[in-house]
Amino acid sequence: MSPEFPDFRLGSVLATSFTATLTERHGDAVERIPTPQRLVDWLTVNGLDVDSCTTAELDLARELREAIHAAATATALQEVLPAPAVRVINEHSTRGRASAVLTPERERRWRVSGVEDALGVIAADTISLIAGERDGRFALCASPTCRAAFFDASQSRTRRWCDMNTCGNRQKKARFNASHRKNPGSAP
């Protein structure tokens, strides 16, 4: 994929995967949905197929993404939810008219007619997580440049990284390199 359109960070939790469309929030931020078509691509990858997206709908999606990030961050820090974020999440949840459908393979799929419906599904997923309806907890990535909010459903609830393959490996490599600079004669 070209540097203009970085790869998506996919996860098993829809709401926090959506917030991962903007990464490195405290460093050199990477926008992973820079165009309406990239939002269509992200929605498709996540089972929310839509035919098209306007610039205005992309703006609404980014507004929802930031509201989810703010609410998830407050939840991880056990702070009061920001009222503007709650308002945006609720508005999107009530606007969408998506329908859950069951496939012959016993999977749930979403029937959406447009971006508004897809954003409604994402908002509803956020509400379910923040309301404590799913087993897990919100946490913030330990990477100082990332600080992404993620949903930790691990058995121990002690995950430190939003994504071990990116943030976790980067931080572990930095620690390894720093320790070898201090002790240049140590064996690898």
C-alpha cells in the first residue's frame, strides 16, 4: 500500500478498531481514512459494506471517531465521560437504521444502506462496551506516542499495547537497543 494510504489496523473490537483509523495521536499522527473512499474501504473490511461516501460523511465519521476515543479514554482513566462525546455517540447510534442478519454459517452480518447506518453500528458497539455489556476493560496503549484506547478482553486484563505487532514490538525493540548501548559487550 502506498504511504499516502497506510494499512488499516484491524482488531476484533469494532469501536476501538475505528478509533485506530488515526494512530500515533501523540507523535506524528497517521490518518488512515484520509479520503471518503478509504472510509468505504475500512467499512467494507469490517463488514459494513457501503457503496459510497461523501466528504460530509467522512467528516461525520471522524467526529464520531474522536468522540469514541474521548469516551474510551475517559473510561480507561475512570474519569467522567465528556458530555460532547456522549452526545455525538448517542446521535449516531439513534440515526442509523442497520439490521443484524444471520448467515447460514451462523455469523452475524450487518445490512446497512449507507455510511449513516454503518456509523450507527459503530456507535452502538461503543455504547455496549462503555456500558460494561462485554467482558473486558478499556486501557490506553503504553506507547508514549500512541496512547490509543483499546478494549482489553485478555484473561488477565493486563495488556499494555493497543497492538503488539506495532506499538509493543517498537517499544520492546527500543528497550533492547537502549540496554545494548549501555552494555555494548553483552551477547544478543
